[in-house]
Amino acid sequence: MTRPTDDCFAHGDRLMTAAEALDLIARVARPVTGVEPVALADATGRILADDVVSSMDVPPHPNAAVDGYAFFHDDLAAEGETVLPVAGRVPAGHALDRPAARGEAIRVFTGAPMPEGPDTVAMQEDAREAGGKVALPAGVRRGANRREAGEDVGAGSAILRAGRRLKPQDAGLAASCGVTSLPCREPLKVALFSTGDEVTEPGEALRAGAIYDANRYAVRGLLEGLGCAVTDLGILPDEGPRTRAAIVEAAASHDALMTSGGVSVGDEDHVRQAIVDEGALHAWYMAIKPGRPLMLGQIGGVPFVGLPGNPAAAMVTFLRFARPLLLRLAGAREVDPLVFAVRAAFDRDKKGGRREYVRVHLERAPDGVLEAHAFAREGAGLLSSLVETDGLAELPEDMTRLERGGMIDVLPFSEVVG
């Protein structure tokens, strides 16, 4: 008998839609990791724990946006060229040692501090310097080619928000504000395992009726691509006490547990029974194809995710459901990947009431429009279909027929893998 528990994943007996599943994840999943300072050079890919506020203006002073000549716009003639003496030179990293005077030009270079006084810069390509003087063209806009202090970032403004998964440009922005480290969430600790006497480690002799363990390697790569700290527990045999002990021990020292396959109700499905006995298990029977059986549970509050055993189904359910769950547990705020409207280069009849994920590769049609071409075979066990395609076309529940040439949403693997 299942012990009384607050099973936040429970949803009843009917098939759950993809939208309901994602909404539930958004409502119940909360960050579970601690916070640590991370050196800026190591912060890319980490999840920011707190807002980062700049203590300075960026740039810290007005500066020249181009190589050219700084001058007072009021000295510029309305028509014809204006000739001014060149009375100074300011390279980047240096400053003029005096305020500039009306009626003179200062030679400046990109990034150099603007001399005190001048408000405009003429590009060197538009000017002619000779004999210590420069001829400036008419019509230069007031303030042209001058960057103001704080134009990029103002002192006191938040430059990065908590929950952001940091990108290289984020590290660059923080560096421009003089930041040396960032408060980041500690990596989510995930225990990963496979089960079954038939599952064999690659490199070992393959017994009759056995298969090599492909999913564990694929899922490990997906987890590490999210920044998770993965403990690979290997392959658990079909032994109830050993399976239970390994899962309970892993739950005591990890933030999440994950496997693929082997969580049904058969006599040898020891994972399911271990979670039922030690915590709670609920099956999200999803109204999707591929990947209907997605098992979620918990042991002592530690989430358990059981992906389908077929490789394509495991990939689909990880990317669309396990991924946002794990990111939210890790402290991320924005977990929804970008999908793109693409023209379908195939037609298909579809069962209503469920969302289907079609593996597609993308090609540019002769008219320049990007088109999605369906993989020739649909089997949920075809790992090669994930290698030879670029993403997943999502066909919604209310669609029963896709006509070639219609627009469909495509989730590129590049948005969610790595």
C-alpha cells in the first residue's frame, strides 16, 4: 500500500495534455539548489541566483565612436567646409590634459574619452587634414559619433536578472561593469541509472536477447548540457532489494533521480515498486506521440523522472517535459525554448486529441523559404532518426490533417541540446 503523501504530480487517470503537463511543472517546481560565487570566467552556462546591479556607468565617460575629429558643433559653418586647427590628439586610454577651446578640433580615436567641451565627432573619412588644420564637411549632425556616459549601462541598473542561464554575452556585460564573480545556483545533482538484466554496457559481450545501453549515454549528455552534476549509477540489475537500496541511497545525496524504461507494473519492474514503497509514484500518461508513458515520482521530496525506454520517445519527453522541470529545480526562470514557424514539406493524417512530435530535417526551398522534411520512418526506437534530423515539428492536439505547404512549429535541437 502506498503511504500517505503529498504527491504534487498526481493528475488522475485520464491522459494529460502537453500544455497541462508544462503548466503543472511551472506551478510546482521550485529551485532546490544552494548559491555560490562563481568566477566570471567560469560563469557561462550557470544559472544566476540574484539580480546583478551595476555600480558604474558604461561607458564611464563620453567617448568617440569612430576615428575622427572632435569639435564644437556651433563652430560648424552652415554651408561649405569648416577649417579648424588641430590642437590636440587623444588616443584610446588617454585623455586631453585641458578643456578644448572653441574654434579648434581635437584628433580622436575610437573609444577615446571625449575632450571636455566638444560635442560632435566628424569621421576621418569625411575630413581632410593638412598642414595642422582639418577641413570638416557641412551637415554633420550635432552629437554625431559621440557615445554618452552610461549609454550602454547606467549606474544602479540591473544588468542581469536572477534565474537567467548565463551566456557568453552576459559574462561580457558583467565584465564591462567591473564585476569579477557572479552569484550562481549550485549545479543540480542528478543521479542517473539504467535497469534491466538485458541492458548491457557498451564494450561488453552482448548476450542473446540483450541490448546495449544507449539511453543512459544520450540522457547523460542532455543533463550535462543543462549544467547538471551527474552521478552515473550504471546499470541496476533486476533485483528488488538492490534496486531499492541504490535508489534510496541516491535520493539522500541528490536533487533529482532519472532513468529510462523499466518503470511499468511488471514483475521485474523493481524501480516502480521501490518508489511506491519508499515515496510516491504517479504516471503521467501523456496525450503525445511518441512518449506516452512518462513516470514522475518522489522519494523524500526528491523528484524522480522515468523516461520511456524507446530512444526517440526518451529524447522527446526529456526535451519537452523533463528539461523544464530540471531547469526550474536548478533555479532557471526562462525554461521555454524558442520554436519557429516553418513550412511543411510533407503531409500527414494525425489522430486528434494528442500532440505529435515529428522528427524533421530543415532545408531551404528554391523560393528561399525554410522547409521541414519528415524523417522517412516514425518508430520510437529509431535512435538514428535523432542523428539525421534537425528538430521536432509539433503538431497540435486539434490538428487531424497536415497539408504540405502549411506552416508548422518546429523546435530545433540546437535550442535545447548542449
